[in-house]
Amino acid sequence: MAEPVFCRICTPALYAPANLGAQELLVGGGRILAIGPDLATAAQALGARDIDAPGRVMPGLIDQHMHFIGGGDGDGPLARMPELSFTDIASAGITTAVGLLGSEVEAKNLNQLLRKANELDRLGLTTFIYTGSMQLPAPFLTSSIRSDIVLIDKVIGAKSAIAERIFPNLDFPALAALAGELLQAKANSGKASLLHLHVGRLKTGLEPLFELMEKLDFPASMAVPTHINRSPAVTPLFEHGIRLAKAGGTIDFTCCLGPLDNLPVGLDPVAAVKRALDAGVAIENITLSGDSGVAVPDGAGGMCAVAPSILFRDVRRLVHEGRLSWDMALLPTTVNPARVLGLSGRKGVIAAGADADLLFLDEDDRIAAVMAGGRFVHGQTNLNPYGEAAAGGGISIRPKQTP
Ligand SMILES: [Zn+2]
């Protein structure tokens, strides 16, 4: 794997994600050491290399819902998708990734998921997993959901499902027991101990979550329901999501759920963000995740895997089609998921002391290079962990200037 670089990065457009304009960054030891308009003297004294980044520089993205070991199993034997590769995730600009199980539990399990998260971590990404699965009682790795979170660093919360007909998670006592375990895990570990909820198409929508909040005082900050951009023609979920977000909760829209990916039962995620904003939801209460690794119709009668690149596709679309500013469009995949995952200040932000997870765009707002933990994981032929030719433009590294 590439060594971490010690460098001074110069960009005309730094998004932290707030728009800071022309800035320089000093990166060393995997972290951002300093930000300022002119760090030349410090960089020279420390022997840092200079990197020119002609396009925008922004935080590496966070995807809190990825099927590392492949999903799609619920759509039949021909929809079982392969594992995601490090290259696919890194080149998509995702530097922090959370993996989970899908509907299959016969041939896929949490051991495989944890091993895959460790592999991706070893190659340079920051990874976590959710324990549990869609069904209740939930599977776990050690002796309970609570123990998994308390004892295993990579376990950051639990997945479950509501409003889903293929898993009978409609029993309030079972969901309440899981919520109680998460509250205990949070108290014991100090981790986010999130309840990551797949929300299916049943008309009950978020009612089970509202019941948890009302009867158990379960904090809205500990739940992230996903797939909220289901079509209002199918379920009242979107309206429930607006209600939750206005009450301080965070709602997650799924990139592949929409007509663009041959799923007309979903609202296009860009339209969903705009619609939520128009309804009075603050952008801080919205996250976006790719659901990569699942299967969607390929438009020719078959199925194809959702690629991790779908996340940046929709961040870019929020700007180019949705007319949001970059600093606003970045929040649902940087600062907001960092907050819900308990990673604020370390992830999803460019600030002194934060991890050096950076996304470099070219002049067409396409991904040119990606740095994770101070290492180039994409776009630099000499620093790529596999030594492959870099896809796309890349950026130039100059040798240290001698006086
Ligand atoms: Zn999923």
C-alpha cells in the first residue's frame, strides 16, 4: 500500500464543506495539519512535497449503507451480486464506508461482512459495519447486539427493518428489545450505536419508529431510517420522513431508488432532496447513501449491480441539476453522516486535526484523485496501492522546490 504523503496541497476552491475559496492544506501523518492562504514557508521548512490541485477539493464522501459482500439476493438467484472491490469504492470518492447485510442470511453472514470490512480497511479506507440484519431476533457476532458494539471496534450500530412484508418485524416488543440493547451499548461504549432501519413498502412507514420514540423515549438521533424516497403513490413514508426530520431526526435517501435506475417505485434522490427542502426540512437532517452492491433492473430484462460511484453521481447532480451550491450539496454525504455515525470533527470535514480524506475534482467536476488517511488511493499512478494506471485525469505532484 502507498505510504502516507507529507505534502502541501494548493487549490483555488476548497470546500470544507463550507466554501473557503483559494487555500492551501498541509497534510502529514494521515491528518490535515493546517489550512491557510499561504503555507509555503512551513511546507518548505518541513520538506513537504507540493501538490497542485487545479479543481475543487472537498472531504472524502461517507456512505453509510453499502453491501460490501454483495446484495440483491431478495430478487432471485440471478440478482445475487458480487462483492464490492476496494478500487470501485476508492475511485468513487468514498473514504468512509459502512457495510451491512441484505435480506440473505443463509449464505451470507456477519463474519464475512466483518472480514470484508477489515480487508477494505487494510487497503486504506475507514470502514464500519452494522451488526444484525433485517429480521428479528437479529443475528450477532459475539453474544448479543450490545456485546458486538461494545467489544468490536468496527461495529457501529445495528441494522433492522420495519414496514417490510418479507420480515415480520412488526412486533413492537422485539423492536423495543433491540432499541434497549442499543441504548445500553451506547452507554457502555460511547459509540453512536445507531439503529439503521431499512423501511419497506408497507403503509405503516415510520410508525414503528415513532412508537419507539414515544413509548421508550428512544432518541431520534440514534435512528437513521433509509429508503425514505419511496414513491408517495406506494406508501406514506416520504411524508413520515418529513415529520421525523422536522422533529430533529435524520432521514436517508437511497441513490439507486428512482426512475434513473429503473426503479419507478422510488423518487429520484435529487428530486427527493429538493422536495424535502421545499417542505421545510433543513439540509442538516438529510443524508444520502448509495445502497451499492444491490441489484437493479438493467433495462434489458436482467439485473445489474449498483456501483459505489452512484453516490458521487448524485452529489454532482444535486449541483448540476438541482442547482444547490457545492457546500450545501456536500452536507448529506459528509458532515451529516459523520454526525449520525459519531465521527464529527474526524470525518466528512476538512479541518486541522481531521483525517486527510480528500476528494480532488477536475475542471468538469469529475473525480480526478482521492486521498484516504493521507494516502492516494485513486488517481495517482505512482501511489496507487495496486500500481494500476490511474483512471481519469489525476493531479500533478511536483518535487519539493529547492530555494
Ligand atoms: Zn441496502
